[in-house]
Amino acid sequence: MRFYGFFLILLVTSRSSISLLVPEIPSFLKICHQSDPFLDDCIMQSVVSLKPYLKNGITALGIPTCEPLRLEEIQIDQSSGPIYIHARYNNVSIYGGTNFVPKSISFDLDKNVVHLELYIPRLEMVANYIMDGRIIMLPITGNGIGYGNFTDIDAIVALQLERYRNERTGLIHQKVEDIYVDFEIGHATVRLDNLFNGDETLSAAMNLFLNENWSTVITEIRPKLEETVAMLVTNFTNTIFSVFPEDVLLPP
């Protein structure tokens, strides 16, 4: 009996210690159990319940304001094929990302892989840009403010997760070990101010050309765009997983 009582005290103390190390999960975040036969549906519901809170950020999950989503810099160095561009975008603001629609979500527990299919109706981007190069043999150079509108975006994301032990707490967390991103854009329009040192005639002609050939341009710079999206998804996912251990976010 004494041993049994000691075991209960030890168990309660251990759980209390763990609860002090792990922040309280927000009430709006639906917790799914690995044993749930409808696990994928539960995760889908959890993502949907999370969506309305992403716009202003979620402090408890370590997620900053997502509307707009702000990036310090995006660099594109494309030097093969019909597109030869060196461009740098600073102070990037992206609007519309929180309006995504999850089409399907699956979690393979054995392989520890998450597969997502998303639809984003519209993204708008504003940034300061510096660009130099050529597009289909036409020279392009300038620096100023760039605008982009992208509609009907279908995205596929696959995350290979990996478990690790938090050295401070001793608890098991997950992190993204590898990621695959692919997307299709239905239509895009762009406008780059101050091309060719402010020459309005050349600027208008180049912007018209870019919009008439947007699909070719997107195809050529797609790898860099997918790399940027992969970085965003990885950082977003790892931020949440670093706050909460696996047994809290996805208990047995």
C-alpha cells in the first residue's frame, strides 16, 4: 500500500511538472487522437477551426499576424532558359493567404507523413524590388514598388515529419525533416513601377509583355517560388510543434 501511494504521488507530481512546462492549448484548437478511425477528418476540422484566428496571429502557438504575411526578403536568381533574372524583393507583404480552403488532409502515422491539398482563391503581393536581366531576349531593369495578383491557386504540400526529444523538458516533439511543394496558378497579373529608370513608355510596354506572358515567367521561376512556400510552411509547422509535444497535439 505504501508503494502504491508513493507511485500515485509520483505520477501526479510528474504530470503536474509536465503541465508547467507545456503551455495551455487554446480552446479553439481541436485535439485529435491517433487512435481515432476518422483521424484525417478530425485534423481537417482542426485546421478549419484554426483558420479564423490566423489573420491576427495566435500568441499561444507562437504564430505572428498572417494578414498580411510579411517577409523580409525574397531573392530570385534565374540564369537558364528564356528567363535570365536577378531580382530581390524586400519588405514583402502578402494578402489573402488566410483565405485558403483545405481540400484534403491525410496523415500516415506509420510513415509519419502529412499530405495536404489546398485552394487559395487570391493572393496579392506588394514589395520593394530591384531587378536586372532579360525575359525572352528582352532586357529588363528597374527598382521601385512591385505588385502581383495571383488567382485560383491549387497547392499540394507533403511533410515528412521527424520526432525529437526536447533537451529542456525531455518531451517528444515533431519537426519537419523534408517537404515537397507543388502548385498551379490559374491566372496572374503584375505591375512593376519605375522600370528602365522611370521611362513610362518602356515600363508600360514591359508590364504589358509580362502580363501577356505571365505563364512562361511563372514556369521559369517556379522552383524559387516553391522553395519560398516550403520555407514558410516549414517555419509555421515547426513553430507550433516546438511549443507543444506530440502527446499533447496528437495524443494516442
